[in-house]
Amino acid sequence: MTENSIQDISLFYQSPSLDTEAADIVVTVPTFRRPQQLAQTLRSISDQRFDRPYCVVVMENDDEHLHGALAAREFLAGDRLPGLVIVAHQRGNCHAYNAGWRTVRETFSNYNAIAVMDDDEEADPCWLRDLCRAADHFGADIVGAPQVPIFESERTDRLEEHPVFAPPYLHSGRVPILYSSGNVLIGRQVLESMPMPYLDPVFNFIGGGDSDFYSRANEHGFLFAWCATAPVFEAIPDRRTSGSWLTARSRREGAISAMIENRRRPGLSGRLRTLAKSLLMLAASPLRAVKHGFKHRSAAFGIYYVHVAIGRLLAEFGMINEQYRNPEAN
């Protein structure tokens, strides 16, 4: 991995009210061609019931059109929320996160944590308060929380319970690991200790850079917690409810898990262990599919486990779908 050079990050806008020494929590929001949704995201951040000083860093990842940067500048200029807008010139999800987190380290001298959400999400009014309380209460370095799906069209198929959309945990408390960066609080001690780049650019268009980051943070001894009372609400367009999209996402999740295991266990023996696990999971997946299909009374729920196993096995042979390569179709 190689670190992005400073020329790959440029400042687009800084709000007049921003005090870089006062900020205690910095919310980082990567954005790519969602200016209207980004404005709603920023509005939800500005409306937090939170008594500690906080601000936002928006990472624009489309340096050609800059629609997100322009929308963020317009919102921040209203002085409802202090913050920065930067441009991450290298295209890719991981590059955007790395640019934002590096900017926090180099700009805000007294921050204690960063919070992370996506540009298609809106935060609960008590989001920041509850994340910070959970970090203190559970003694956690990294705290995750639910991403509640809000479907574009009204649905009757309980799709919010599908493993692709369901949260990994239901109750607040210490947990072994997290998986998503769509709603998370990361302590300063993590960013100060983990090497840069934080998210490996090999995951730019596959996804999973966050899962890989958490896996490495776990190896460093950092502790994780879950806060069930700090949701963000994620807009789910209709295309993400199609069978083909769910199949691609399920296989991608399997591929990411195999990739991370191979990275943690390098060498031939490690690869053979991961391959053996993938084959066992594929063999067991029909039984798991039947079990969960009956439990949820949905074949779509059950078949998820088959597709995860297939995705793991395909990844062993280098066949990984870059689902983020075409964001308009993702």
C-alpha cells in the first residue's frame, strides 16, 4: 500500500465559524454525485442534540463535476454547521475516507473522535450523543450503530429483515467486531495508532475496506461496541431491492470475507485453510438456506447463504465483482 500524496487532497471550502482547535468530534461524510441527499445528511448533522463542540468534513470524490462540494459549500455557508469541504482527487471509496481521516488528523488539534456516515443517510437527533455515551460506557475504541433502511417504495416483503439490510447486532454492548463504516464512531487513539492509509485502496470498488480496517484494528487490540439507540436512516432506491442486486451484494460479502481471511493468513497454508473453509461453507449452504428460508418464510432470505458461499469460492480464483465501479447502478 502507498500513501496518497498531499496533492491528492485539496481544500474546497472552510466555513467562517469553524474553530479547528475547539472541535471535539469531527463527522466525516464522503460524497459522490448525491448533492440533494448530501444536503439532507448535513441538515441531520446540524440538528444534533449534542452539547460538545463538533463539526463536519465533507470529502468530495468527483473532482470533475463537484456537485457534492457545491451543495456542501452552500449548506455550510449558512452557518448552521461549521466544517470543511475537501476534494479527494483519487477516485474510489477508500481514497475518499483516507483523505477525510487524514485531514482530521492534520487539521483538528484537539479532536477526541471522528463519527462517520454516508451521503445517503440521515442521523437520528440523538445520534452523536448516544455514540459518545456508548464509547464511554463500554470502554470501546470503535462504536457501531444501526443503518435503518428506508425503501424508496412501500414494501410488504419484510426486506428490512434480509441479511443484507439487517443490523449485525440487536442490543447495545461490547461486540467482537464491526463490518460497516456507514454509522460508526472511531476514537482518536485508533487513528493515531493505525498506519495510513487507513483503508486499503485495493477495496476501492469492491467494498470491504472498512471490514478490513476493523480486522486490522482488532489485531491491534482495539475494542468494539454496538449502540442500538444511535441509528442513521439510509435511503434505499428500488434498484437495490432487485434479485440481481441482492445476489451481487451477497456474493460480494462472501468475497470480502475470503479476501480478508487470506490477508490475515498469508502463505500457502493460510490460503489452503481459507479455501477449505469456503468449500465447507458451500457444502453447508443449502442446509442453511433451507433453515433460514423456513424461519423467515422467504426463499430470498435463505438463498443469501448460498450466494455468500459462492462469492467466497469465486474470490479464491480472483473472480470478484467490483460493485462500486458503476455507482449509478449500485
